[in-house]
Amino acid sequence: MGAFAQHPGNPGEPARYSRLTVVTIETASATKAASPATSNDSPSASSPNSTGPRNHPTASSAHAYPRAFDGSPFTIELAGSRATVGYEPGESATWMFGGNSNWRGPVWFPLNSLLIKSLRRFHRFSGADLTVELPTGSGHQADLAGVADQLSRRLIGLFCDDEHGRRPAFGTAERLQTDPTWHDRLLFSEYFHGDTGAGLGASHQTDWTGLVADLIVRRHAGPAADAPTDP
């Protein structure tokens, strides 16, 4: 959903407009939709009755390619050739688009971090006057700061233990999940599976996955961390 937001300017100056894209966070789980947001970092806090990957926290993180195409891929025919792009939440199924570095379905921290920052900036302009349904279908409304908070919680939650003491980012790596020697040695995966939250790609991407530290600091610092710094 797109809209244009007007920036308040000085008297006599022309109005400035920015295009605002509102991303609605959706989930296919009726149980999860009935309980919108929680304050706990743990993924299980928002889906205590989760029974599958669609209840996973990454279902509410930003994906470059929407889950709506899961089961209904985008298809185009040109010059007698048929091309299809489906929802791929993990590593790419073809080398045509970069091999395992799949930018379409998984969760990438750079994209989410920029989105969170933009949502907070637009919230400073719109305040509580602009709300969106969060999650989609829940009937619960949240302002843009609330959307940013939810995204931030879910990204941080990838590294936190769930109710079974398992970190989503470790996926099916049992040694990392169960061995005390390794369990607290966190990896900074290149990107994360869009359904399960498991870390994928390179495991040493401290340059952008390290943005989780910024999310944690800003969460505990409160509103002061989001004070405007633009001149």
C-alpha cells in the first residue's frame, strides 16, 4: 500500500512529499492473528500454540517476495518461453538468480533494518493518526512505530531460546541447539529461512546481520534512541 506523506516546511517554502510504503505484516495462523503483539523477545511468546513454520516469527518479518505467491507462483510467457518465480523461503532452487544467495523469499537483516528505520521516521510525522492492521486479518490496529517494534522483536527473536530452549537461527544443527559448549556461541548468518528462521548462507556476516545489536540497543533505550538526527 503506498501513499504520499507531506513534510511540514517553513512558511513560504514549497511543500515536500515523500512516498510512504506501508508494509502489512500478515500471517496464515488464526491462533497467532488473535494475539497481536507481545513484549517478550522469545519467538514462542507470540505463538505459544505454534504447530508449524507458518506460526514462526519470521512470518512477520519483511520478505522481498511475498508469501502470497506460495502455491500460486508468478508466471509470465514471452516469445514462446514460460518463466515462473515461486516463493522460495530458503536457498534458491536454481542458480539462475544467484545460487544460494536468494534475495526473494528469505529474511535479510539489511532490508528489515532499513524498513524499521523508515517506519519510525514516518511515525514521527504521522503519529497515532496513521494505523495499519497488524497482523493482517486480526482486526488489531497499530501505528507505524508499533509495526517497527514488532519487526524488531521478531528479528531479535531469531537468536533467542524458545520454550524448548532452541534458537530458531540454529535450525536443525543439533550440536548448536543442544551442546552447552556451542549453544551460546551465536553465528551471524547471511540470511534466514523465511519460514523456520534457520540461518543460511555464510555464517560470519557480522557486517549486516550484526545489525541485530543495534535493534537490541534501540529497544532497550526506548524512544530516545529514535529521536530525529536530520539537520
